[in-house]
Amino acid sequence: MADCVFCRIVAGELPARVVYSDDEFLAIRDINPVAPTHVLVIPRAHVARVSELAPGDAPMLGRLLEVARRVAESEGLARGYRLVINDGPMGGQTVDHLHLHVLGGRQMTWPPG
């Protein structure tokens, strides 16, 4: 989608600090990190949000989590990390393209929001 910032990053039209890339996903450093490690895992195909997924999208979600695990491992987060997916405006989603935040490098607190 031409107006989607993550689609433009995936297409190479906008710069990003890539930490992982394969045929289905791209992982980039967040430009406004909230933790020492803050990486976004983004599907290359445009999917607006979790609430718009179909039952057939379950395998893609499993692979999304696997990529997040790989990113956490490569970032040295063996002591723990947090995975976050925001859905819609009330859920804090600011870019209408599904993405998963990998947060680590400090003690996480609860509740998060």
C-alpha cells in the first residue's frame, strides 16, 4: 500500500535499520525505542491488524512469533523479553500494518499500559 510506512520500508523506499530479513518478514529497530532493545517484526505482506486476520492466517502468526524468538536470541535477550502487538487506535496501534514489538534489555514492569 502506497501510504503505509511499513510497506514503503519493505519495498526499500524508506530507510530502516534491518536486524532480520527473510521472504516473509522484516525486523527493524524502532525509531522511538522504549527499551534498550526495541525491534519491530513486520510481515512483508500488508495486513492491517490482528483483528482483521482470518483463521487461515494462523500459520503466518506462528512464523511471526518464531521470527520474534530468533530476533530476541540474536539480540542477546536470554534473560527475558516482552512481545507486544497493539490492535487498533484504542490498543495503541499507530501504524496500520501488523507488527510485533520485541522489547528487552531492562526489567519490564506490570501493568504495561
